[in-house]
Amino acid sequence: MAPRKPSQSEDLFAVEEKIVEVDVQEEMEGAFLEYAYSVIYSRALPDARDGLKPVQRRILFAMSELGLRPDRAHVKCSRVVGEVMGKYHPHGDTAIYDAMVRMAQPFTMRLPLVDGHGNFGSLDDGPAASRYTEARLAPAALLMTAGLDESTVDFVPNYDDQLMQPEVLPAAYPNLLVNGAAGIAVGMATNMAPHNLVEVIGAARHLIAHPEADLEALMRFVPGPDLPLGGRIVGLDGIRDAYESGRGSFRTRATARIENVTPRKKAIVVTDLPYLVGPEKVIEKVKQLVQSKKLQGISDIVDLTDRTKGLHLVIEIKTGFNPEAVLEQLYRMTPMEESFGINNVALVDGQPRTLGLKELLKVYVDFRTGVVRRRTAHRLGKKQDRLHLVEGLLIAIIDIDEVIQLIRAAEDVASARTRLMQVFDLSEIQANHILDLQLRRLTKFSRIELESERDELRREIEQLQALLNDPALLLALVSEELAAVAREHGTPRRTVLLESDGAAGMPSAAGSSAAKGAGSALEVADDPCWVLLSSAGLVARTTTAGPLGVGGRRAKHDVVLSRVRATARGEVGLVTSAGRVLRLSVVELPTLPPTAEAPALSGGAPLSAFLDLAPQEQPLTLCSLTADGPGLAVGTQQGVVKRVNPDYPGNRSDFEVISLKDGDRVVGAVELATGEESLVLISSAAHLLHFSASAVRPQGRAGGGMVGIKLGPGDRVVAFTAVTADTENVVVTVAGSASALPGSEPGSVKVTDLWAYPAKGRATGGLRCHRFLRGEDALVLAWAGAAPPMAASSSGVAVDLPETNDKRDGSGTPAPAPIAAVAGPAGGAGE
């Protein structure tokens, strides 16, 4: 029997097998390295230049290409996700939407880049699906994408080589420091805290002006992170380590105060939680500890959080337990105190590096300088091209009859172009532009317009060439643009920085120690002490004879605005800008250790932990609540001055000391010692007036005061205080722009001897005390008191003041940093 012939299909598969032998170890190593590089470079780590991961960069670029500007309507997030996934990011839609949600959450980003509309989640709950939410670019995102059409950055192909996408965004501000970053790669991770935009830009501008600046100089501008929801950071040593080496840690602590929920029952009210900690997480942990009997003294916990009051957790304390001791247990055992580990890992030239504060700022400044240089070169090329066309048009208009005759005589466009180039010595581009010329451009007025445009183009080209040829001018432009961003988008600091928790050791609230804890406040001896108020709004008490900054000792952090004598179990008053006095229990305040050197008042606690101030109400000074002495003197923004009889009610937690007119507010208050002090008022128009306090008749608390200084239209009082004649007194004035954001510009500062200004009668205009420089139109801050004066920024960092100026009407010198407060060595006038 003949053998069977194989079918056609069998012939197709009858191919010789080819097996390639590979080493398993080498194959695994190669595959793992490729995967690790892809995760590190393309997914998990941000670029140190724009502070964005690839998915975030692609989202912003895609939204910019879609035209989703802040002045346009929101669009469905699913549309944006589809656009990004289909064109630029070949990964799952969940990863894209999660990144988009994070950029829209105000509790995650210090300066959100996406404006979300709908349910974008909370600290405890996730967002709604992308089909239910809408988004558009936030104003800050425009700063990230501005200049993409001016060749400021390189473009690279997308994943399928069909489209182009930016390798990095131009980033008009240091986004990596402002918004932070978090990501886990292969073998490494990054975790960076958010910072304040104004502070970061101030440090960047200082580095531009002083390239050799050390870390200490930069930390005068950036003393620590500024978390989106505020809170408190306890312990600054770890922050300095992170700024120096790129790695460190700090503790974030909830803001809590003890209140009476009923006349006989106390509760701990939590108004702020650590970064990225939600109330449900705290409630669950507290309930778990109470059920396991590891935490005692808590009867109930209620979440009263809403959109109006914000976070509001009420933890009720059982009778017989010390609330302070329970609070310490909550800090120790629950997420009410969390540790944040800083690990500043970012991509620099495609390589992951651990960067300190100066390195991060330097990478950004170098990058931004390159962006501005490329933008300038692009604009220069556009201007030169336009000038080339305008010069050709002017040639054509001058000899327009000959041009028309030449074109009419030509057989076709090519010959007309050639003849134009030969006869009038034009380039091919100019000749083509003349051939496209419209007849309406042949008027005399058009020639005038073209000549004006030519002159303007030449001036602009000269300016652009000067920028490219002078690195100093280029850096100055970068610095000016950063300052403009800070003015437009900057916000005040939200997070309080504390070098220590400032709390004395408290016994446990569990078991037999509960009774001891409950009586701990009563066991405190009613010894004399000092109560201190700092410029950062921190309060504390100390038993040392020389409080912070007294006797020539300089504080390491913050300055003392006011101090008052008290006893450990007594009460003091806090005078506010609303003309109120609020009672403050001394025993509840943290105690500063009695050290030989002046301690930092950052060991104190925020006023918000003890008192509730109304919106826009500011703390001014401390005062005693006794009926002895001549009482308080207060001055208002509209120039009213008043002396208050010390008939303070003993049964009220707060009371008014002046009846204010509509729109008026108290700008200063001081407790008089003799009644013969000199009262000093300084206006925003730089007028200073001082007169004897005896010229002001004391009034009851309901009185409205009397005219202290005569003000001009638009003028207002910026400082009021009192000084004694037997001390060396100085005046500190800080001038700037009235329209600038507070804390965004240092301005100019001047220190002058107060007695250089003769005393004048009450209700007069006073004497000029500061001459404004260009760009200045008002005094933004002023102070008068005993020398030597001390100044601090809004974050509490000390700012150096110039030497005393002999010219009472002279101009100031540029301040090294924005000044938020000035105080004397004794913590205020009248001491």
C-alpha cells in the first residue's frame, strides 16, 4: 500500500521547531531592571523640575489641549480620563482618575491644580465615579502650562509615536515643594510635605540673589511645611535634617481644646487633625481602645463636622478624670498625633536623587531660568520674522506703483516673485508676503502704522537681545515673575510650628491614677508667674524672672508681643481687635522651662486651643483683670483713643472695653502703669503723633473714646502703643504697597529715635516719620517702644532690623524678609 500523502494543512505546521536556551537568572535580572526603570521613571517618582509624575503631567496637558480653562465650563471627568488614556497614558483609567482626584482635593494639595465639581471624596471616603464628577483646570494649573506654545520645553513622542507631549511642564512656581509628592517605586519611595507658596518663592528669590546662601538663610524663608488644613507640627529638628539631607521626620498633632459641655462636664473639642487623617479613623481607634479598656475616662465621642464649622469632634470626659491627662493619652495612642517621614526623592536628569531644600530650589531655579531663556529666544525669533516682513511691506508701499506694474507684467506668480526679489532686493519670504498683500493696506495710514510697528519691534528686539546677552537681567526677570506669582496666588501660613509640645508631664487617666490626674491642676502652687503672647499667636507661662527676650537675650524663634504678671491659678485678659477682653485661665497654659538662656516661645500653644475668636478678629495684647492701676488705653484704626476705667465684670468670660463705630477696629492696646505715659499713634500715611496719656479722660467700658489723631482721606492708624519718658524708645516703620498680599514683599524698614519727634496736642495730624520709595504708598507695619526692637516673620522666624536712622523723615532700607511683627525686649510697651 502506498504511503499517505500529507495534506496541505499538515504541510503548513510541519516546520522545524527552534528552541532558544537562555539563562533564567540573566533573563529575570534583565526583565526586573526594565520593569524597575519603567516604574521609577514613568510612573512613581516626580520630576524635580515641575514636581509632577508623568500621569499628572499628561492630565494637565490634555486638559490644556481641550481648553478646560478656569473661565470655561466644567466637563465630565470620564471625558478627560478617556482623552488622557487614549492619547498619552497607556494605563488603566482608575490610575488616571485617582491622580486627577488627588490634584483636586484641597486637603491633599496646598495649591490644587484641578478645579473639581462634584463629590471628589473626603479624608474618610473615596470620590464618586468619573461619570458623576466634572472638572476643569484650576488657576494654578495655568501657571504650570503657560508657555508650552513658545518652545520653552522639549516635546517627546507619546506611547505610539502618533502625537507629541511635553517632557516637562514650564512650571512658573516650585510645584514640588508647594504641593509635595508621594509615591512608591521599586527599591525606593518618595514622601514630600506641602509648603507655603509665598515662603518657597521667597527662598527661591533669595537663592537667585545670593547663590551661595546656606541652609540657615533659606530656612528664614521656609521654616517648615505648611499643611493644607493647617494643624500643628511638633518638633523642628527633624525638619532641619530633611532640609539638609533630604530625609527627616516630624510629628503632626491635632488641635484640641478643653471646654465645658455642661456646667459640670468637660469635653475635648478637636478642630483639626494631622495631615491626611480623617475623623472616622480617630473615632474608630478611640472606640476600639475604650472597648479594650486601654483608654479610660471617655464617656462618648460625637462627630459634629459639617460644611459650616468644619471639623468638630467632641470627646466627652467622665467625671473624676483629668481632661489634660486624657488628651495626652489620645495623642499617644490614637491618630490624633502622627509622624510624617520626609523622603525627598525626585528625578534629576532622569536619575532618582535625594535632595535637600537648597538642592530642590537650585534645580528649579536652573530649570526656570532655562525656560525663560528659551521663551525669550522664541519671542525674539518671532519679532525678527515679523520685522523682516514689515520692512518688506514698507519697501513695497514706497514704490507701490512700480510693484503693481511689475506684478501685472508678470506671466505667473513665480515670475512675479522672482522679479520682486531682483528689482527690490527682497527675500523670498518678503516677496511672497507682498504678493499676498491686500489692496486696503496701500493707504497712507497703513504706512504710518507699519513704521510705528517697525520701531516698536526694533525696541522689543533690543530688549529681548539684552535679556539673552545678560544673565543677570534674565535672573532678575525670573525673580520678578516669581514675585508676581506669590502676590497673585499666595496665601498666609496655616500650620503652626512648635519646637516642642509645651505640655507638662501628666499622670495617666487610667485606674487608681485617675484621681491623682483629676487633682493635678489644684496641686499647682499659686505662685507668681508671667503669661506671654507671641507674634505667632502662641501663649505660655513661665516662672523665670526674665521672660523671653528680656535683658538683651535674643529668642531663637518668635518674638513676644505682650507679657503680663499673674499667678498660676489666676486669670488674665486678652484684648482683641474687636474691642473685647476674653478671660484666659493661666493654669491651662503650657509652662516654659526656666532655662538660663531665653527659650523659644514655640514651646507654647496656639490661642485657638483656649479661646474662640470671631472671623477676622485678631489678638492684640494681654492685660491683668484687677481693679488696680489706671487701666487700659486702646487706639482704633479710625484714629480714636480711649482710656478704660478698670471696672471689669468678674462673672463674664468676655466683655467689651470700647464701643466701636461701623468699620472701625482696635489696632493696639496697652495696660498703663502710671497714667503719665506717652500715647503714640502712627498712620498708614506715615504720620506719627504722641501726647501724654493724661490728655485722655478715662471712660467706662461703654464709652466710645475721643479723637486721638487727625487722619486724611483713605488714611488709617496702623499702630498704637504707650511709652515711658525714662527709657530709650525707638520707632520701627515698614513701608510697602498697600495692594500687596501681606507677607509677600519685605518692603523697606526704618528705625528712628522716638524722641526725635516732638510731642503735639491730641487730635492733630502729627509729623511725617517715613519717606516712601518708588513702589511704596503706605506703611504696612509700625511699632514704638523700648529699645532694642526685635522683629519676626509670619512664621515666627527672627528678622534683622537696621541700625537707628538719624533722619526722622528718611527712607527705609530693604528688609531681608517680610516682617509680620515687632516687639521690644520686654515683650511690649509699657512694661
